[in-house]
Amino acid sequence: MNALPVEGPPDDPWSKMMKAAMAGDEGVYRRLLEEISRSVRAMARAAFARARLGDADVEDAVQETLLAIHLKRHTWHPGQKLGPWVNAIARHKIIDAMRRRGARRAENIEDFEDFLAAPDEQDPHALSDAKKLMEALNPRQRDIVQSISLDGQSIAATATRLSMTEVAVRVALHRALKAMGAAWRRSVS
């Protein structure tokens, strides 16, 4: 079997810098990562702008890319250009960040209170089931669910009473309801 001829390493600056970095030159490695971060940042901003997601998660995508490059640098073949290898990693990290972010619209839920009034009569069995599921929650989550979902308090009032921000209350409520849903699914399976 004839072996394919091996070409010499490409003559591009990033590849040279990565070789020096892999040989232990920390200063060159730092400069290489700075150059890569500028390139990836521009790539991420463009991708987020095309998706109309703003640029709030651009830096996260850049940092995740740099971390992946650092952790996987041993997989780069010195006979290949570094740019395409970096671009592939960056593209995947940017897509991951965009998927996590999603194309969500924020709606103020405070205005819906009038339209989503609780029914006049509550099923006593549903309330006892909810209280059983609430036992799986930590005390703060239980207090938030009780206050908002069962007692009908507003998020703002609950946040003030618990010395929390409204965003923190919403996040805690979401996590508590998610935990209760998981507990309910376990109980019926």
C-alpha cells in the first residue's frame, strides 16, 4: 500500500502560533487566544444579529469557544491550518448558545392577572394533591408557590415580602413548578 505524500505545515500565522504555544510559549499562546477571541466575537455578533437575538450571549459563546480550543488543542493536527479548526469549534459553540437563548419574546405577565382569574370554586382534591407535591420543595420555593399560586399574591408583593427581585421570584417559581411537575410524573408512573 502506497502512503500519500505528507505536505509540510501550512504557512499561516495562527498555525505557527499554535505550534509555538504547544511547545510551551505562553506569551504566544495568550496572543493567539486574543486574536482568536476577536475573530470569534465578530462571528458570534454577526450570527446573533442575523437571528435577531441581540448580543447578550456573545461573550459566553466566545469564552466557551476559547475553553474548548484550550481543552481540545491536542486534537488539532499541526499539518493543517488552524483557522478552519477554530471556525468549526466556534460555529458549534455559537449554535449551542443560540439554542440555549432561543428566539423568545418577553411578555409582561402582570397584565394577564385580570384575564386569568382563579375559578370561584376550587377542587379540594386538587389542592391536597398540590400540597403533597409542595412537600418536595425547599421552604423558600414552597413559600413562593403558596403565595403566588395558591394565595393569589402578585409576584411584586411576594418579591417585596421575601426581599427578592421580581425576576428572582419568577425564576424560583418556574423552578419550583418544574420540580412539582417532575414529582407528579414520578408519582403517576
